[in-house]
Amino acid sequence: MKPTPDIIRCEFIGTEAQVTRSSHPDYVGISGRVIDETKNTFTILQEGKRKTVVKGSTVFHFQFHDGTIVEIDGKQLLGKPEDRLKRRVRRLW
């Protein structure tokens, strides 16, 4: 998968995620498989425990099935997953 601005339109359930930065210090370091997504949160399964992480104040590293690792600001992921697919993405080049 080639990292492009369209990456925010991908399905994140089932991908490996790691919280790299957050305004909430307890979120930093949470890593595992994304098992659920709502408008404002991701639920990550870490060592058999469910951790709910707010998207808006967090920066994530996602590892997709082909091994690509992408850093995404959670503010770009806000909104329902089905509505995010309809959103237009401005290209910077």
C-alpha cells in the first residue's frame, strides 16, 4: 500500500495500531489490534484487554497487512467510518 492522503479512507479495523503521541499521557504506548471504531474513538485489544483511545488528541502508527507503517494524526480520522469514505481529501501536490 502506497501512503497517500487517501489513506484516511482505509478500513482500520483489523490493523495493528500504536499510540505514539497524545495529550493524555496514559494513552502513549498503547499498541495492539484495532477491534472497533466509533465516531471519536478506537478500541484497541492489548494483551487481552480492551483499551479505548480518543482519536482527536492522539497520533497513531498503523501497520497495514502489507507491512506498511503510516503515522496519522487522529484529528484526520474523526467522524464515523462510513462518512469518512465520502470525505474529499485535498492533495498537497
